[in-house]
Amino acid sequence: MKNESATILVVDDDREMVAFLCDILQEENYIALKAHTGAEALALVEREAPDLVISDLRMSGMTGHALQNELRRVAPEIPIIIITAFGSIESAVESIKLGAFDYITKPFANQELLLVIERALENRQLRLEIKRLRGELARSYGVGNIIAASPTLRDVLRRIEQIASSGASVLLTGESGTGKDLLARALHYQSQRRDYPFIAVNCAAIPEHLIESELFGYVRGAFTDARQSRIGLFQAAAKGTLFLDEIGEMPLTLQVKLLRVIEEKRVRPLGGNEEVPVDVRIVAATNADLETAMAHNRFRSDLYYRIAMFVLPIPPLRERPEDLPLLIKQFTVRAAAEAGKPTPAITPEAMDCLRHYSWPGNVRELQNAVHSAVILSHEGTVTMDDLPPKVGTRQNTPLRMLEEAAVHNLSLAAIERKYIYKVLASVGGNKTEAAAILQIDRKTLYRKLVEEADLPSPPDEESAS
């Protein structure tokens, strides 16, 4: 679609050519600006911010290529079309290298120029839209948008903010469903690589015989079905972040090749003879104990120390009772919007079940449970009957927990720890209220949480609000 309100700057030291081009543009309802030197063009770019620049190649003073260099520095988002009466392959290649959208030799047909202009403006519009969407993604996945009322998760987010711009490799550890993918994206969009791709690959979901070609790509003829060359995920993530989820499931034979790529920053496609430079940040995740895997020779220690410059353990949901009420509210609102229903209320009994359930599937299980409950709800209310059977039962209470503890021969320390978290969950993480129910003072509660979760020590009572 033609962008008829676009502003186009024409730059040429030939005044007749400038006037001719401006007439063509104005006939097509474009807004035409004119400049006869590179310096004049740069001043107009700064003042008027045109949508497109058409520049002659050979001009007295600043040449078209010199102008390209300056524009790439001060206004890289503006596309440039180079025109010249002295066309050559060398000058065309140089123009494209410097970022020209297209290169046209004189004489040219008016319709040829107008078609190139239309394509250049459409390309600019697409690039601006991509930039806008990336900005929205950065805001959506920003650290500030992640629900974290619990001290343990807030500490993880602080670490992410500290290391995001370092470019160092990061290993996220934790149970399935704790939100490692979300935190990997937060790490990416908090970093200087945010304008480049975030590519996620689940190492456990790709068959062993395909994962090498997926990561490194392949050349035509590398194997029977390789009818054309294909870049791998390392190249697809150029200048961005490659997220290797469930890296503990990667075969040992591929771990050696992955280590070499990370160390040398070069990748050789399957069946190829040449290596290609790659610039990516590696963020990995696992729900397995990689140190145990190393001890049993299932994971290479040299690869571990390459990907684990920073290790961020993600706490399970059962250890983050303060986050439960906020997550339930968020998932309820989101599920209602997706279902086209008003946001329902949750009865106290249903909320009690949600808070007392242990959530072995963590945040993912909670989201699915709330989503299904909202869909099944009627008359604007989620009841116990709308919850999944294992969640919507009164057996998910502290009294039932004691019976389970006896069956499993849990120690007193384990029972105390589990009960503290259950009480915290029941009061939405309010430590003052939890301490009153447990009949201990707040400092004692903090001390027990510090011992269990390695949290920062609490402030003195005199300074605590």
C-alpha cells in the first residue's frame, strides 16, 4: 500500500535533477524536500525527520557514500535509495554494504523509481512495527512485570538485573513449571541484546538424530532429505540469546560439539567445510541435578562450567506462598479475558483449596487449574466444584498434612517447615499474621525462613515497620 503522506528528501548537486524528482514525488502526493549538498541534507534530516532519502552518488563535497555513512550513524532507521549516472558493480555493492535499500542507474523510468520508493517505505513501516513489537515484548517480559512477592524470587530478579548486560552465560535451575522460560526471556529483554532474536529450544523434545542439524544447520546434500541448505538455531539467534531448555537431556556426543561452538564462537553446519562466526548469548535451564549427572558421567563438567558462569536456582511455588494470591488473581483475569467472560469471584472455600494445595507442577499447574476453573465457572463465581478434583478437596489442609507426615515418616523439622509454608500461604504471605497464628514472634519466623530458604536476615525489631 502506498504511503502517500510520506516525506522524502532528495539530495543532488544537480538542481535540475532535484526539481525533476520533486515534481514526480509531488504528483504522487508525497511531501518532497530538497537538498543540494550532504551537509544541507543532514541538517534537514535532523530538523524534518524524513521517511526516505534519495541521494545521488557523485556529488561535490560529501559523496553519496559519505552521506550514507553519516545517516547510518545519526538516523539508521531511514532507508536510502542511491541513484547515479555512473553505475558500476563495485559502487552498487559498496552502496548495499553501507545499507542502501536499493541502487538505481540513470536514466530510469519514473515507474521504476516509484516502485522502489513504495517498496522502501513498506520496508521501513515493517521495521518500525517490528521495533514497536519488540518494545512491547521487552515491557511484557520486563523484570518489573514478573510477580514476585516472595523474598527468594525477588532475589533472583535482582540478580537478573545485575547480570543481564554482562553477556555472561546463565544456568537456570529448578523444578518443571517454575517459570524458567519466563525468567530467561526477562534476562534477554533486560540485556543489550533485546533488539535481536530470542530463540528457545527444548533439548529434550528434539530427537537425538535431529538436534545437531537443528542447532548448527546443514548444507544441501548433507543427508538424504537435505534438498537445500538451512541455517541452524545458533545462526538464527545472531546477536541475540539462545535458550537451551532441559540441557541436561542433551546427548554426550553433542555436548562436545556444543562446548566447541561456545568456546570458539564458530559453528560448522552439518556436511559443510567452512565455519561460520556466531555471536549469541547462551542461557540454559534444567530441572535435573547436573552436579549428580557429572558425577555419573552423564554431563560434561567442562560444558557445565562454560554455561554456568551464573547459576540462578528458581524456587518451587510451594516455597513462595506470598506469590500465590497475586498469581491466582492474574491468571483469573487472563483466563476470563480469553474466555470472553467477566472476571469471576473465587469463593473462600475454593481459595482455601488453591492456597493449601502443594502444586507439584508449580506455576504451570496453577495456571492450568485456574484457567479450567474459570471456564467451568457459572454465575460469576469459581467454587470448589470448578477446581480440578485433586485441588478442590478439603484434604488439602494442615490437618490432612499431619496424617500424610505420619505415613511418610517425616521428621519434626520437615513437618514444621511444611506447616510454616502452609500457614504463610493461607494468609497470603503476611508474616506478621502467620507469626500470630504460629504463636511465635516475627523474628523467630524470619529466622526459621532464613534457615530453610537461605534468605537475607530480617531487620531488627526496632527498625522494622
